[in-house]
Amino acid sequence: MAKDPVRVLVTGAAGQIGYALVPMIARGIMLGPDQPVILHVLDIPPAAEALNGVKMELVDAAFPLLKGVVATTNVVEACTGVNVAVMVGGFPRKEGMERKDVMSKNVSIYKSQASALEKHAAANCKVLVVANPANTNALILKEYAPSIPEKNITCLTRLDHNRALGQISEKLNVQVSDVKNVIIWGNHSSTQYPDVTHATVTTPAGEKSVPELVKDDEWLKSGFISTVQQRGAAIIKARKLSSALSAASSACDHIRDWVCGTPEGTWVSMGVYSDGSYSVPVGLIYSFPVTCRNGEWTIVQGLSIDEFSRKKLDLTAEELTEEKNLAYSCLSVDEPSSPQLKTTSRKRKRKSVDIIEQFNAKMAQVLELKEKKLEMDILYKDTSKWILKLLNFIKNVVP
Amino acid sequence: METLELIQKLVVVLVCLYLSWRIFRYIWSFVDVEKDPLVVLVTGAAGQVGYALVPMIAGGSMLGLDQPIILHMLDIEPAAEILKGVKMELMDGAFPLLKGVIATTDVIEACKGVDIAIMLGGFPRRKGDSKDLIFRNVGIYKAQASALEEHADSNCKVLVVAHPANTNALILKEFAPSIPDENITSLTRLDHNRALNQISENLNVHVDDVKNVIIWGNHSSYVYPDANHATVDIGAGLKPVRELIADDQWLNTEFITNVQQRGQAIIKSRRLSSALSTASAACDHMRDWILGTPKGTWVSMGVYSDGSYGIQPGLIYSFPVTCEKGEWSIVQGLKIDEFAREKMDAVAKELMEEKTVAYS
């Protein structure tokens, strides 16, 4: 019996990552070789022609699992009835651009897509945000789509997870499929922390811990971390384009493990809504080690965190909080549309009034001090005159 | 009676043997014996089609989910950095089937021990005619032919994709005489899939239910998609497409031009060549060749002509083929009407012309 088709939305589908991703979805790599899919592909009006070309190619490829393609620039049409949403659409990162530059452009995009998803997507829609800054875009999406359950909004850190697995497998000269249980903590950015303390390699003699096998803590704490953190930039340097292939592949891995479950004894990294585990602030989209079962993820609890790791975890949490504040400040520049935002801007207005008052008070203090200083100067001058007179007198008296 | 007893005993013994065999097979299927990895070469891997193709290969879409792969990627010097980037991405993809990646600009290193070669490398097709590409590509294919002949596996299967595919494949064959003729093919599966799609759109059925179109000849603007023997599965059996469409006019004109010019239409929309569908068609071609076509279905492959259907031998011409145990055979005995005959000969003529141009 053929399963009912699942509707998968890919935003930004006319771009590089979309082009690599849609054939993977249509071939069943994302949801399994027996799961029919209907693809919804969305992009902005300037890309409408290219999007149409992608649709033509998808139908030309005669994929047996692909039961339909809806190519549109209308966000409502794209979101209707969607079961899985992969948000690739956003401002792309180019050579030399910092992620923060990209932030403000993306925040407004995610605001509008959030409301469309909330109103038109299927009830238990699972969302994966890929476009950078992934964690913060996901947070914005969550804020503006309050009726989508928090646990259904995730961001992609599987790419870094796979990159870390790749680095370990290269270092130890083993097959990447034998390495597992690395963890990516935090933000999909240069503060991410790839943690191998609990990673293992499957050898013929059983599972061995990675730090034991590598025997090079120095490398694990520096070279390894920076390689994984900067892999994205390295690929942009080589290809002159962002890493579409591996991003698409890891997006498929992320959704597949989420929907179909992780293998026994293995966990993966997903950017999920923080519930305070491992002392990470609540209210961030933070990457944790998770296992998945029956379409739901659960954070792996009870892993030991050493001091070095603790610092790293806190560092990336800090960056995420900064990004969150930056994102909200970008939003408050626009007209507040939702009641949530109205109260926030009022609070902020009050805050800024407070700040101005404080500033005025401080200025008054400074002026006072300046006056006092002048008085002291005059006094000093007078005093020194008297002292000089005294000295002269003494000189004259004492022969 | 003694004989009866004997027979009974024999039957019991046979049944026991049979059941033991079945048990043994069942247990054996749990033993995870991994297949030996196959070496797959992709030339022109730094380009558009290569970028779409390599994840499909590494993900098991080409050779099956239980076939480990070692990828050899080849491209020219100017693309060396980009090729390195592609290799990095493949490593980052953590593909369980990918047992190794070699990214090189050295054609000999690339061809060593290769079991399957997909030749994407060649000058890309832009808006316009494909004839002027012939000259540029002859030199490339000559060099790659000798490298393949000397270093690839003796039963290496070759698929030529780069335009003009049929003639490039012919050049390859000429300069690699020790590779068996039947191992050199060119891609017409893309047109085949496009034709299937045109029919499915016209009849509003799923493309999966349409089969057995034929692409005759050359992958060019003279390609002849033939729906005379195509069928559609409408749930109550197979119906011929001609009957269901009931519009011979459309089948003889628009349908043909749609398929012929689909490539141009996609270039017009995307401003780039059709990488995704080409890569997918290449995967389908190889997969059906090696793993076999389903029963009752044939596919289109550009293969070395042996004179079937009155096409002169010595050309790489697209025929309807079925595949079994890694070998293709042309489907014989299909009726060719006058209209089709004309078209097929026109394409053969074009191929002869290309061949002459290439040899000059």
C-alpha cells in the first residue's frame, strides 16, 4: 500500500542549496525510498523564471516518488498544507561577509514567512531553518508563529556535526560511518563548539573513545575546533560559492533522523529550543545532542561537561543572546505590527527615557565636579603665593 | 509397497533439504557482508552537472543503497580549486557509502582501476547549435580514450554525457579499441524521461505509469521521440499511448518539438544548462544498465549500432534496449511506420555528418 504523500516546502528553492536539495527530496533520500512527496518550491518574484526552470527539471527527471510540484512566488500558496518546511531562503553569505551583516536582511523575511506558516501549514508541521544566521532566524520564526509548537522549530547544525565526523575520520583514517556521537553545541557560526569528549569510533575490537584514540588533546581543543568552525569559509574560498551540496545533504539527514528516528546508541546535533538543559539560557535556539523517536527529539541528558567545554558552551550562548538582541533591535526599527512587539517597543521607550534621565543626572554631577575643581585651582594658586612669600621671608631673615 | 515407501522417504528428504537451504539463506542475509567498492569516475566534476551528480552517486541513487563507491573526480587545471572544494563537501556530507574520494587534474590518476566512467567534461552547451562543439571536444575525448584504455578496469562501462554525446562516444570508441564496443554508450535517457513527462502531462497521469517510449538517434535537436509503442498503466491494464491521446497530430508534431527543444527552454528559464535532470538521467541510465530494467520495460540508450532497424553500423545511435546482468540488448521486432522511418533516417544522416566532421 503506497503511503499518503507528504508535502515538503523548500523556500529559496531557486538558489544553490535548493537546487541540490530538491532532487534529494524527490529521490527519497530525505524521507525514505517508500515515501511519496509533493514538493512546494518558493522563491521571490525576481527568481520566478529560474524557479520555473527547476520545476521543469524536476518533472523531466521522472522521479517515481514525486507526486506533484507546486512552484510559486506566493508564500500563502507555498505554505498550504505543508508537513515539512525547509527554509533555505534568505540572504546568501558571500566571500568576506560576516554573518551579522546578513542578520538584518533576514529577520524581516522570517517574520513574514512565520505568519504564513502559522496560518496555512498542516497541524504538526516540522520546520528546519537553514539560512544563516540559522539559530536566530529560527527564533524569529518561533516568535511570530506562536501556534506552531516550540519543539517543531529547529535549525541546522547537522552540517557541522557531519563536518566534525569527517575531520575525526580523516585524522584517524577510519570510515566516517564508524565515527559517531560528536556534539555540536550552540550557534551555527564561528563560536560553535564541536565536542568529541563523548564521541566513539566503532573498531573491530568494539567502540573506542575518540579522545583516547586521537591521543592529541591539544589538536582536539584547537586545530580540530577551528577547522570545523571555519570549514564553511574554506569551502567558499575554494568553490567561490557557498557549500550547497553538503548543506543539502545534512538537511536531508536532519529531517530523516527527526522523522524516522536515530539509530540505537547514536545521537545527532540539532538546533532546538533550549529548555535550560546544561545551564544554557532558556529561550534560545541552541544546538544540543538529541535522540529522535516517533517524530520527536529529546535532548540527551547527563553528559559530563568539563571546564574547557563549559567555557565554550557559555561563549556560544552569549553570542546567541547578543544575536537575539540585535535581531529584536532590527525589528523595532519597523512599524510594530503584533501586540507582542507593541509592548516590547513601549518597554524599550521607557528604558530609553530612563537612560536619558540617568545621563542627565551624571552630567549634572560632572558639572558640579568641574566647578569644584576650579575653586580648588584658585585656592591652590592663592596658597602657593602665600607659601612663596613665607619662603622669601625666611630666606631674608636667615643670613 | 516398497516403492511407495521409498518415494515417500525421498520426498521427505527433499523437503528437509529445501527447508535447510532456505534457513541457511535467511541466516546468511543477516551477515553483513559488504560488497567490494566500485570505482566511479566523473570527468568535468567541477561543473554544474558534476555538482548535481556526485551527491546522487555518493548517496546510492546510482548503484543502489548497498553498493560502496570510491569516487574519482577529474577536471582541468583552472578548476582545480573548485574541484578541491567539491571534495571537501563530499567529505563533509558523511556519506556512509562513500569509501574514498580522489580529486585530480591528472587524467591517468583519475582513470586508474575505474569500473564506471561518466564523461561530463566537455565544452558546455549555451544558447545555440551543438555542431560547433564537435571540434572542441574531439581533442579532449581522444586523450581521455587512451587514458581509459590503458588504466581503467577491463570491463569498464562508459557513459558519455557531454555534447555532442553520440559523436564524443564514437571518438572515445575509436581511440580506445580495447574497450568492448558494447561498453561505450551515450546519454539519451534525459530525452526519454522528458518524453515520458510530456505524455504524462498530456494525459494527466503520473509519470511512473508511462513507459516504453523510444528515443531514436542523436541527443540533439533532431532527436526523435517515438510514442508508437508506449503504454500507460491505468490500473486496469496497459493501454497504448496512441489510443489514449487520440491525437496523432500532436504526437507527430508538438510532442516531438517539445522534447527536442526542452533543453533550450530550460536554459532560457534558468540561464544555465539543465544539471539536475541530466544528473538524474545519468543515474537512471547506469542503474538500469547495471541492475537491469524491470520486466516488460525498455529504456533508451545511445549504443553502438549493429545494423538493427536499418541503421548503418558504426554509429552510436539511440535504440530501445533492455538490460540484464550488466548487458544491454536492443529490443528487436518493433514495427516502424513510414513517418518513424523518415525521422530515424534523418537522425542517422545527422549522425553521419557529425562523424565526418569529427574525423576531418
